[in-house]
Amino acid sequence: MQVTTLGTGSPLPDPGRAGPATLVRTTGTQLLFDCGRGVVLRLAAAATGPVLLTSVLLTHLHSDHVCDLNDVITTRWAMSPVPAPLEVIGPAGTAALVERTLAMLSDDIGYRRAHHGDLNWDPPVTGVDVADGAVLELGEVTVRVAATDHMPVAPTVGYRVEADGAAVVIGGDSVPCAGLDRLCEGADAYVQTVVRPSLVAQVPSARFQDVLGYHSSIADAASTAARGGVSTLVLTHLVPAPWPGTEPEWVTEAAAHFAGEVVVAYDLYALELGVA
């Protein structure tokens, strides 16, 4: 199993960090978690693309996690030689989001079908709503779903991906909660959105400081990882993005609560898990 943090940024535009997206690959399966800003470009940089995806899974429907879903859908459709059905899986509201996205794309779909005689089908995309406790079999991979806590955004979910003798948890945007604890139990890696409160507090903006209320801090994520006996904690969707050279400070904060490996992710960081 290979876990690649395609995009490690946040809603704050950053020239070096695309929007939130994580790719999990096994021998025959490619799962994309979230579709943040620039995800198709990062897929290309990871030597893959929308045509090769098995499924897309969304942790929640905040704009920074879904804003390039339309690009994934359009690129897969326009580049496929034959119809390539795609499931977009996520919390309640995902099926409706897919319908609205296809409606938004309807003009473009009409233009391309009118121009390309061999492109004689609409994008075969289906939205699938899932909830706490769901177990999905996607290709050779088992995905377990748990409710998370990103209130007032609701519902939100995290995922545990199991394959090749390994398990990775995609936590999404959440404060510590029972769902994350359940997913993380015995996992090899835990990929979690984090904020650094000491830096956020320095920004004189109430709207910006609001992010502290519904995201895990570095300490929160580290404590969750420690409770679960996780081997590697991957910090992503970093708010604010670390100034180059300060990444060790983030690791030190996490290490006060977690004895395992801590990674401050960057775009296209790849982690290998499981048996060779």
C-alpha cells in the first residue's frame, strides 16, 4: 500500500501546497480521498490520473475538499475511450452534490458531445451516501467508515483503508472523537488535518481564529494517534502552512504526546505500508 498526500494545503492559497487530497494505491486499486484545489495536476505529478481511479471518497462537503470534483469528473469522462463508471462516496449529501455538479457541467458536456462524435455518453458518475459503521469493498481494499466531529459541518466521516496487511486512517477535518479512536486502533498510519494554535492566535482575525474550534490541534492528533497505537502520524492540511525550516517545531509539539514517527506532510509525500 502506498499513501500519497497529493495536496496538503488549506483554504488559504499557497503556491507550494494544493488543496486537501490523499491517494491510497495498492496493486490493483486507487482511491482518492477528497478533491481539493489542483488535485488533477497532483494526480498527474504522481504518475496517475482520474481515468485510473477506482473510487473517490469525500470526508465532508466543505468547499476546499470538493472544489475540484468537477475536474476529476470531466477529465475522467473526456479521457476515457469507453464509458468508465465512477462512484463518489461520502457522507449524506454526497449523492446530491454529484447531481448538482453534473448539472453545473451540463453545458460543457453538451459542447464536447457535439464536437466529438465518439464521445456519445454522459459522464457515468454516481454519488453514494455512507454513514458510521459502513464497510466497503472497493477492488481489493476494505474501507471502514466512522462518523467524525467537524460541527457545525455535519455529517462528516473518516475512513480506515485496509489492504496488503496494512491499515491507514484518513481522518479529514475533525476534533478528537470516538469515531477517530475506533478507526485508529492498531493502524499503521493516521493522516490528519491539523492546526497550530500558537500561530493561529497571532493572526488578528476572529474568522481565522474560528478554525481552532472544529479542527484537531497538533496535540489533539498526536493524542489520538497515541491512544490508537498508531505507528506513523502524518500531519496534513496544515493551518497555517509551516514556514520553510520550521517543520521540526511541529514534530516536537506532536512528540510531546506521541512516541511514534511524525511526518509533516508536503505535496506528493509518499509513505509505503504493508508487506513487500
